[in-house]
Amino acid sequence: MDYLITIWLAAGVAACIALCVRPAPYGRHAEAGWGPMVSGRTGWIVMESPALFTVLALFATAPRAAGAAGAAEIVFLLLWCLHYGNRAGLYALRMPPDSARMPVLIAFFGAVFHVVNGWLQGIWLFHRGTERGIGWLRDPRFVVGLVIFLGGMMLNWWADGVLLKLRRSGRYQIPRGGLFERVSCPNYLGEMIEWTGWAVLTWSAAGAAFAVWTAANLAPRAVSHHRWYRQQFPDYPTERRALIPF
Ligand code: NDP
């Protein structure tokens, strides 16, 4: 298992380097030459739902998922479903129909990522990792991790809500208010905080690897978004950073 996590981490670092050179071609960075496209909404559903199904399948086939001994595992599952139920369901359905289209290839790569990542999380949490009894729910690592996870999720959901509302106007605009006054991508910052919390609350190598992957994905994209905003809007606030305030 450890060597799989190491390979997965190395892949994350490679992806980060590639994304620093060229942003993933979806959303505002979409470009021609990536083959057939689907609506943003379809792309997000195809890309994100395997995360839900893979982890649910591994939970369902785990030998120890029932009863008090599995209480912590049930909470892990609920948190996972809360995030991906939103991302693959509510978030996707809230996207306006004219959102940027997504190359099928990107949706496919995203789906593969979520099968692999979901498999690593599910195997570690429900099959091979240290079994967490009900007592884990009182462990400081769980409590602190949960606060970080939920705090990150709230920030992510709030910022996504602001952006989706702007998008309904049919054009890109400068987002305003709250943490948007400090950073260009509070939704990415929230997501990174969230999966850091996941790593802490599960206290697992798989969770830590996912937190690294999220940063590897989103930090370069935040820089690309920030650069794009500054190119598109001459009056873009100069004090705003890409991802980390101040
Ligand atoms: P973006 O911020 O690029 O876009 C989010 C939505 O808001 C899109 O519908 C976009 O439209 C719209 N939008 C964004 N900025 C503006 C603006 N200034 N004016 C008007 N509309 C705007 O986020 P992503 O699409 O990259 O990601 C969506 C979610 O998925 C985020 O919460 C992110 O954290 C998460 N995610 C997580 C990853 C991980 O590794 N865990 C990886 C990638 C994303 P349009 O699509 O037309 O550009």
C-alpha cells in the first residue's frame, strides 16, 4: 500500500509541474484542439460521480463497516458523500447551461483520477488501514480535522455560490465581497483546507496524498486564474493575491 501511495504522490507532483506550464483546458482556460466537448454540467457529473460510487462500493464490501466498531468509518463515509453529493450532484446542476464546455478527454481523465483516488481512500479507510473504533470520534485529531474540514467546505461552498451567481449573468466579472477581496480563488483555498482537514481527521496516508494532490491541482490553477483576471480586467484590485491572503 505504501508504495502505491508513493507512486500516487509522485504522479501528483508531475501533474503540478505540468499544470504550472499549461492550465487544464476547461472553464475559462478551455481551448480548441482537445477533441469533442460536452456541457460543463455533464462534464462535472461524469468526472466527479466515480468518487462517490467507488468509495460507496468499498464501504459496502468492507468486512467491518457495521455496528459501533464502524462508527468512525460511517462518519468518514458521510463526510465523503456530503462533499461529492454536492460536487457531482447539486453543484453540477446549479451550473448555468451556458457555462464553458469541457473536453470529453478532461472529463475522462477526471473520472479516472476519482476512481484511483476513491479506491485509495476506500481501501485505506475501510479495508486495510488501522480500524478506528467509536473512540476515534473523541480523538483530538478527529475533532480538529473535522473543524478544518467543515470550515474549508463552508468556504468552498460559499465561494462557489458567489461565482455561479456571477456566471448566471452570462459573462465573467470581478468577484467581490468576503475573502474575494483578498484572493482571486477562495473556492480553491476552501477546497485545499477541506482536504487537509480530511487528512487530519482520517489520520491516513491516503488522506494526506489526496490533500497534496488537491494543492498540486489547484495552486497552479489559482495562479492561472489570477493572471487571467489581471489580463482581462485593467481595474482588477492590485492588493488581491491568487490563493493565500496577504
Ligand atoms: P472556477 O472558479 O474556475 O469556476 C467555477 C464556476 O464559476 C464555473 O461555472 C465558472 O464558469 C464560474 N466562474 C468562475 N469565475 C467566474 C467569474 N469571475 N465570473 C463569472 N463566473 C465565474 O472553478 P473550477 O470549475 O475549476 O472548479 C469548480 C469546483 O471544483 C471548485 O469548488 C474547486 O475547488 C473544485 N475542484 C476541485 C479539485 C480538486 O483537486 N479537489 C480540482 C478542480 C476543481 P465557467 O465554467 O464558464 O468558467
